[in-house]
Amino acid sequence: MSDFLSPEPSATYIRRMKSISGKHEIIAVMLSDPGEFHLPEAGILTVRDFETGREFLLDASDAATRRSYHDQKTRDYAHTLQSLKNADMDCIEIHTSGSVVDTLNRYFRIREKRKR
């Protein structure tokens, strides 16, 4: 269970999970917060990358900066989903804006039909 967002290419942890999946069933549970994809219109922000500890400034009042931020986050998210798919791993996407129970029920109903 992770947001699977990392400054390193996802290939490293995907490769590790794929090697484990040879002996164990691995289901990735990807947590996603819609707020992570958007910067507030708040002027100059100091942003810290929690993975690396690096800090940098963003001008969130600039529409191009907000759009660029959103586009990069969207590309990273799509790349992670595609990497999990390429590794033949199931992925349950849980959005903080939705119901965890509904998402899990839907996944296991689909999985049950697949197994038949």
C-alpha cells in the first residue's frame, strides 16, 4: 500500500515486487489524493520533496506553473499505473475522495469473475 510516487524511477520497486510475485500473490494498493495534483493559487510556495528532503520554490500564482505541476503529477501517476500493469500486477486505486469499502468490493467482485 503506497502512493507509489518516488523521485527514483518506479522500475526499481516494481522489479522487486515482480520478483516476489513469483512466489506470492502481490496486489498493489495505490493511494491517491486528488489534492496532490493541484497547487493552490497561493503565490510563492516553499515545497519539500519528502522522499529526497530537497526544498524548492514554486510560484503558484502563475497559471503556467500550476498547469505544469498538474501535468507532471498526472504523467507520474499514469506511468506508475502502466508500470504495475506491465509487471502483471493487480492494482487497486483508492482515492481519498471516495469510499474505500466500495472500491475494495468492486475489485473483489471483478476478481471473482476473472477467476471463474
